[in-house]
Amino acid sequence: MENPYGTDRAVLDSRIFNELTAPLDLGLVNLKPTSGSTNTELAQLASTGEAGHLSVYYTEHQQAGKGRLGREWVTPAGSSLTVSVLAVPGPGFPPESLSWYTMLAALAWSRAAENTCGVPLGIKWPNDLLAGEQKVCGILAQMVPAGNGYGVVVGTGINVNQSREELPVATATSLRLAGAKNLNRTELLAEYLKQFAALDRGFRQVGGMAQMPLPANNGKSLHQLVSAKLATLGHDVRVEFPDGSTLVGTAIELGTDGSLVLEHGTGQREHVLAGDVHHVRRADGKYA
């Protein structure tokens, strides 16, 4: 069959994801040729009980996706990966720990990109991934009712095979432009799901405690693993709040609650929560 996306943009092979369902203990796995928003559609399935823990919803062409703060996220067919994963950790899991799934997904993508493509990625707090100093992946997590409690839908969109001309802004890049050795989107998505499932399993085993060492991670906690990948640390950043106020300081660490800890003024420290900010940018004007 002729490839509708061109010779360098192979259609995702759904068979491999069906094969991963049992080994990774995935829930519903749904590939849609087109989707308005994978997050919205998976959240609806969660609310009706049709989708359970580690359900996966992905599409070749997302047409009405939303990024953080309602920004539009549209992906050209065959050039990116757009996927949402539902996490419903179950009874006893602290609801506040659901916010860590944004960072868990970022860590999973960073491992997948390095393992599959040979491209190291850094995490830009609170919800982006960087190749060098340019954005390659955006993440949007939203809490949803699921069963008798709540879960979180984690939607991600990663630029895989775009040329410079196909990217919407100068601050964006793709794995191709970052020197990827492998642009097979099926292999990349499969590796992301493996990494996500493994991190999720460990996080649930420690009861959602981000400070507890995760099994099979060399004694490191989720907090430590994310901190080691956090490209924001060590830079002067400018935080813009929804009310128009700003805060400029040096990002010195990731808080135990997932906040960004800034040092400013005469050594004063302030914890900034992701839900409270509008923008976080480097103070020197660079995206990272």
C-alpha cells in the first residue's frame, strides 16, 4: 500500500502496540487516524469507565489539540507523535501525587528519545522537553474523574521528522534536526510506552512518594531522576503570573512538591507551582 505521508514518514504500525498490551499491562489501546484532541477523547472514555489505568490513545493527525493555557497544538500527519496516556493509580494513592505524572512522562520521553534516536533531551520546567535549547516536546496533564476517584490524562506531542520550514516558531525543533539516528515513530512510541509503564509501576509501588527510591532505578527517587534532567536549573529565569506580576530569580532546585525553587533578592527563596504561572522563560531571552 502506498504510504500517504511520503517515503520518509511511515505510518504507525499498530500491531506492535497490540503486542505490548499484555506485557505492559496496558488498558484500552486506541489508534485514531485523526483526532480532535487525544486528551479530550481519552478523558471522556475515562469518565464513562471505558478506559482504565494505562489506557493509550494516539493519533496520526491531531486537529484540535490544546497545549498548556489553551494554546493550540496541531500536528502535521506523519511527522510527529501525539499520544495520551491515562493513569489511574488506584485507592490509597495520594491525589496530590498525580501532578508528578507530567514529570514522569517527561522522564519517559527523555529515555525513549535517547534509547531509540540517540538524542539527549532535557526537561524544561514545568512541561516541555528540550533538544539543546529548543522545544521538541510539549506535555499537558489534566485530572479527570475515573471510577470512584480521579486519574490523570497525560498528553504529549513530540516533533519527530519535521524540517525547519515545517516548524511553527524559531524556538522549536525536531528529533530529525537534533541529529536523530533513527526516525522510526513506531519504535519511538513503543519505547515511550515501555518507559512510562515502568516508571508508573515503580511510582505506584512507593505509594506515589516522589522522594522514595524507585525500584530498578539505582536507588534514585522520581524527584532525583527528574532533577538530574531539569535543564531549567542553574539559570536565571523570569516567571510571569496570570495577574501580570513577574519574578526574576535563579532556579536552584526542584521542590519536593514539584515546584520550582527560585532564589532572588538577598538570598530569599520562593517556591513556584506550575498551576500558578503563565510563562517561565530564561532571563537572557532564550527559550530554555
